[in-house]
Amino acid sequence: MNQMRFTEIELRNWKNFTLVKVPLAGRIFIVGPNASGKSNFLDAFRLLRDLVLEGGGLAKAIELRDGLSKVRSLFARGVKTEVMVKVHVANGEGGWIYELAFTHRSPKDQTPIIKRERVDKVAPDGTIRNVLARPDDQDTEDRDQLTQTAMQQVNRNRDFRELAEFFRSVLYLHLVPQLVREGQPPRSQSIGPDQYGRDLLDRIRNTTPRIQSARLKRIQKVIDLVATPLEDLKFIVDDHGRPHLQVKFKHWRPQGAYQNETQFSDGTLRLIGLLWALQEKAGPLLLEEPELSLHTGIVRRLAPFIHRAQRAGNGRQVILSTHSDELLTDPGISSDELLLVQPADEGSTVLAGASIKEVSRLMNAGITASEAVMPKTTASQLKLFDSAVA
């Protein structure tokens, strides 16, 4: 079966955004000024995942985001204005459309309650057939059922479980090297894979030895190019049962010296985490500023590396945010792979690069994404520095 992926997302009154509707390619680069909403845009995909994870659900997903008041856009009009997330998903043989709109019971009762939940099946010829439309008769008889999505209930999602499993497969990664080195467990209130990479070593350990070895060898090939003193990357378990990544550090002694992740640089750990995630057989991968701690020479090669990993693997969709000019210098990036987030008076906007005439014209003429779109992310920020008091 072809790899499923998001092809469109629509948001209403979601955090920074009052209205967003953009197409999504297999590889997406999200750019924009600081505090414009790039992370909040990515979080909409995480919300869908949190609906179906064990221990999750609508109430838990909103709780993890500090309540509905922090989820609903500050630009929304009315205290009971609904929040809406709608996505189109393709699987090569048609796909699905999922829409979820929710608000709270009352000003005094902030319990999230569903205003609308809809699932449509899209046939290969484009024909759309409705599979679920809520509120339905069951909800009318028992309004408390509207506190849970059908997506999160195995007794109700049977006809669209493929879609629920797809949401479950979404992975968000913003690896923090210090947390990996210290071996800290994930936060007790979190659900699913740890977003800061605390579970990286456990994810490696839980992979079969054959696949684990093959993936680490591919990572070693990249390390050979960017960190030449490091060789023979391996996964080991110490005498206390703790997992470690180990490399041999070449120096003047013939046998070298072995180091584990506690001695790796930030850049090395982030690179290993990124390369491992790209090889995992899972759904969409959400990356937050993957260029952090990496040398600019590596960053310039990230975009084509992601493309090669997608072609060599299962075509996993990658959606990433970035502030890096270097990451966007690759001439293989097209305008339909760009999303520009910009703050506005009534909430941030998100524009597809292909819909911005100037950006599309420049890139069609051979100008890179870095030169075509990044200047639009800095102008408003530079005014702040120009007016700052020294």
C-alpha cells in the first residue's frame, strides 16, 4: 500500500490562526518570523495524534495544551467560538477527509465538547462518501458522548481505523541533547513518543538487531563525511541494563578510544536522532528547526538528504520548521514545498509558496528558496532591532 500522507490542512481559531487552508506536499518547509506560529502550526498535527494514542483522547489532548483557553485563538470572536482542525489524507487509492470542531460546555465548565466530527471516504475517482457525521442519534440521547471523539474509540472507528492508525503514526521530534545524555525518563503527564528525544535509545533498542545494525551503518556513513574522528557506531547495553550509543574516537593511539552518548557533541546527537527518525517506518515526521547545533555544511545538505531518505524508504512525509538560509539553498526545493507563516492584525496567515507570485516567479527562474522566501521572514523582525535602544 502507498504511504499515507496529509495533502491539505484547514484550521479555524487554532492558536495563532483564525483561518488557514493550505495544500501539503510530501516534504514541507515552514518558514516565518519568530513567534509567528510555526510551532503552533505543527501542533495541529500532534493534536490529531494525541486523539488516538493510548492514554490520550480529546480531553487529555486539550489538558496537555493547558486548556481550551490556550488552544482557542486570542483573535477569535466570542467566548464559545469553535476551534476546528480539518485534514485531507491520501493513500494512493483515494483517501480520507477528517474534520473536528470543538468548544467548551459553558463559561463555567471548560470541558471540551465536540461541535462537529466528520469522516469522509474519498474513492480513487474522487467520489466522496460520508462515513461519520456527529452529532448523531447516539449523541442526542447522551450528550456526554460528545466529550469523546469517535476517532479515539475502537468501538466507533472500525470503518475508518486506517485513518486512526495513520494519526497514531505521526512523530514529532525536537531532540534536546542534554536530556538524551542524562537518560531522563519522559514526563509523567506526557503521552506517546517523547518529543524531546528522551526515548531515542529505547526506540533503537526496540528495533530488531538486523534493522538496527543496517540503520546505524547508514548513519555511520554520514558521520564519516562530517565527523571523521568518529567510527564504528554501535548500540550496546551496559552491565546495569542501560542502553548506549557507542563510537570509537580515532586519535594517536592505534586502538582509539570508545565514547558513548554522554560524550557526544550536541550536533552529533541531534544528527543521529534526525537520521534515525528518517529511517523509521512510520507516518509523517514533524521536525522543529533540525538545523540547530549542526555545522552549516551539514545543514546545506539536509534537504537533499531528506529527499533521498524518502525515496529509499517508504516515502515518509516530512514537515519541518526552519530559520536557516543554508537549509533552503538546495535548488531541488520547489515553491509548492514552502509554507510562509506571517503575523497579521487578526492572527497569523499561512501561504503556500506556489501561491505567492513573486516567490513562484523567482524560483521558476532558478532562484533558490533561501533567496526567494527568506527575506519575507526577516523584514518585520529587523525593524525591532533598528528601533532598539543600545
